[in-house]
Amino acid sequence: VSWREWADGEAAGIRDAGQWRAPRDLDAVGPEGKLAPDGRPVVSFASNDYLGLTHHPSVVAAAHAALDRWGAGSGSARLIVGSRPVHSELERALAAWKGTERAVLFPTGFAANLGVLTTFGGPDVLVVSDELNHASIIDGCRLARAECAVARHVDPEHVDALLANAGSRRGLVVTDTVFSMDGDVAPVADLLDVCARHGALLVLDEAHAVLGPDPDLPDPDAGDAGVIRIGTLSKTLGALGGFAAARGAYTDLLVNRARSYIFTTASTPADSAAALAALAIVRSAEGDALRDRLRAHVEQVRPGHPSPIIPVVLGDERATLAGAAELLEQGMLVPAIRPPTVPDGTSRLRVALSAAHSSEQVRALATALAALADR
Ligand SMILES: Cc1ncc(COP(=O)(O)O)c(C=O)c1O
């Protein structure tokens, strides 16, 4: 077949499965905006801007100042001539935040996972990965050319059993700490114990860990293997970029080996400056207040839930699409998440709450979700 026929056939397959997707523009700063194509006013419950820092005045001002000082783009990779003082300053601030010796920036969280897993994975490594880990971890495992054993979800005993089969290989355990489609949390303390017993390296992806778990990790230099903490600048920190925080020996190795660090242009100075300003807020009393507000929103929708990602699992794909359409009619944008993003039969509405929502907006959502559940 020709390329055109092939592409048309692939697209038809996705359409026939009812899984065709296309982006919709939301003209917005913060949760309220106008949704294309008809400009309908909506409140979005779809963003990972958990603390509302994308549009915080000091974050925006820092980005403006960086643009004025260094221009729009970095012009080249960090190791060539793309490194600006703001990149290094942000790395120091991220390391201090995470309690590690050092941190290294990547263009995105996705690139950070690829970089860490390809650098530390390899044929002499057994990678143990939770079955619900993010796509960037799955792709990192594939690229690492290591054998990858998939562990049952949040099951440290299974991780233990899988590591017992590592033989002469070094073990590496990788997990989201807050799972992106379920909003539940990994048993980090148990995983630390299991890894310590096997001398395995623990890699934590803390992309969504705005409300914790905030693992009380050992000194980065203690023990043989240690921990690598991966994060993103694009969610809690309201900008764009990713990072890995760890002992200096590991971050230095990433700088020298990780292809998603070496062969890509450095983050824009404006993004790094925005994240730096956001991090100062996250670590201040204002940050505490924003997290308290977010926790209160979560309590309104699902008491006791550990994160701002709240799945409303309806199971059936069509019912989920209908639920999302009904909420949209009421001016609430909540995405329907379906296979292949989640397993068959677990289609869901994925609510993401933010401190930028008002209590009234969250109350209206909780009422609408309760009405959906009552059917
Ligand atoms: C758990 C997890 N890790 C990594 C990423 C990738 O981060 P980024 O958007 O910065 O590429 C995401 C989401 O985007 C995520 O949910």
C-alpha cells in the first residue's frame, strides 16, 4: 500500500474503535475560559496546574524578565552554549527542595524519564516497573534495552519477588508516586525497604505529588544504590521542563550519558525562570496555603483521597463520553479517559482539581458528579 493508503487505514481503525481524538483550544488563563469551536464558556477540571501558578503574577513577571534578559530561546543544548545562569540556579533550587546533592534539568518530564531509564538501565539491569506507570516510563524502559518486569499495581511484595529473580543483574525499581490516571499513591516506604534489601536503585516519578507523598528519603549519599527523584516543571510549578534530583555522581552521569539531555536544546530561559519563581512560592507560607486550599477542594469531591487527581470510573466508554458531554453542557470541562490510555472496561472521567478553582466551582462539580453517579 502507498503511504497515503496506510495512513488513511490507520486513522480509519482508530475512528472505527471510537477512539479518535483531536485537541480543542481553550482560550484561558486559569480554569475559566472559552472552548473552541463555539467559544462556549467553561470551567476546566482538566489541567495539572495544581496550585494555579501558571498565571501567578510573580511567576509571569519572572518569565518576562528572563525574556528581556536572555531572549526567547536558548539556542543550543546545555553542553554546547545553551546553558544560562537561570538553568543552574534552578537546578540548585530543585536539589535543595528535594533534599538531594544535585539536580539536572531536562526539556520535559517525559525526557527526564527517558534520560534516567536509558542511562541507568541496560542489559545488565533488571527494571521492575509498576503496571500503571506513565507512558514516559514505559518508553524509557523500552529504550533502556533492559529486561523489564511489570509489577502488580502498588504491590511491594511482588516487586520483592521480581527482584529476587535478578540474579547477577543490578535491580532498578521505577514508579509514579501519584498515578496519573488513578490519583492513588505508591507505597514509597515499603519500596525503599525492598530496594535496600536487594541493593536496587529506586526511581520515583513525582510528577503529580503536589500533596505528597513527600517521602522522607535517606541521605543521597547513604547506602549503595540510593534514590533518583524525577519531577516536572509543568504541573505544580506551572511552567515547562523536567528534572532528575539525586546524588552528584548520578546527575553527573546523566549529563554525560542521557541522550534526552545531551542532544536537545536547553529549556527556554523564561520557562526556567518561571519555575524558579514558582518553586519559591511552593516552599513559602503562600505555598502551604495553596496546598491547604487544594486539599479542601479534594475533600469536597472525595473525602480522604490523597491527590487532586480524582477518577470517576464509569467503565463503559460510551457512558463515559456521555458523562463528559453532560458535564460540558453544564459548563464543566472534564476529560473522558478511555482505552488505550486506561485498561479496557475502566473508562473514566478524570477530574483534576486546582487551588485556582473557587469553592463554588468545586461544589458545583461535586453536585454534578453525584447526579451522574445516581443514575
Ligand atoms: C507521571 C508522569 N510522569 C511524567 C510526565 C511527563 O511530564 P511532562 O509533561 O513534563 O513531559 C507526566 C505527564 O505529563 C506524568 O503524568
